[in-house]
Amino acid sequence: RVALSAVKPGDRVLAMGEDGNPTFSDVLIFLDREPNRLRAFQVIETQDPPRRLALTPAHLLFIADNHAEPAARFRATFANHVQPGQYVLVAGVQASSLLGWQPSPPTWPLGPMLPSRSMGTLVVE
């Protein structure tokens, strides 16, 4: 595992391919990289297993209303449109264990970053 702040163009990162399967993709450039800027992050806490995701409202998550949906049928949704009771696709978790979530207050961490990849949607932890 590598912190997103340590990733640089040319590195390969885990991404979600068009078919819903994990794949590796080259980082091309950073569209947003401001390590000293404060920005409001939305915190989404999952229930089972417990996870805490801090992301901007414009981050995309793969969401479904039914945990039994295959990964390829989850839809990309902005973080600020995710609703309680929906399920968040998580790498390394079987479809039967996908996560619902509970909202929590926004935080103000430093350093928004948005790497552009050659394909897929970036998977982060």
C-alpha cells in the first residue's frame, strides 16, 4: 500500500475496469494536487465491516441499492448523492459482504488529490 500523496505519474494504481473487475492503470498526471489546501471532505462510515471513507462531495463511489448486484451493475455516484441503506462497492470484499453506510459530519483535511489514469476508476483505501 502506498499513500496517494506518494503516487507520481508513471506509477500503476488499482482501478475498476469497465467490466467491473479490478485492474491496474498508469497514472498520467494529477488534475488536482494541493497538499496544503483545506477542503471540506464528506465522511462515509460503513457498517459491516466497519470502514471510514473521507472524500470530497465530487468523488465517485460505485453504489447499488441491492447488495446482491454483480460489481459490473453498480453505478458511479457522486459522494454527496449517496443515501443511507445503499451499498458501496469495496475491493477485496465479496458481493455478499458489500457495505451499507452511515453519514457523519464533514471534516477539513489537507491535500485534495486527483490523479488522471489511462483507464478505469481509481480504487483507494
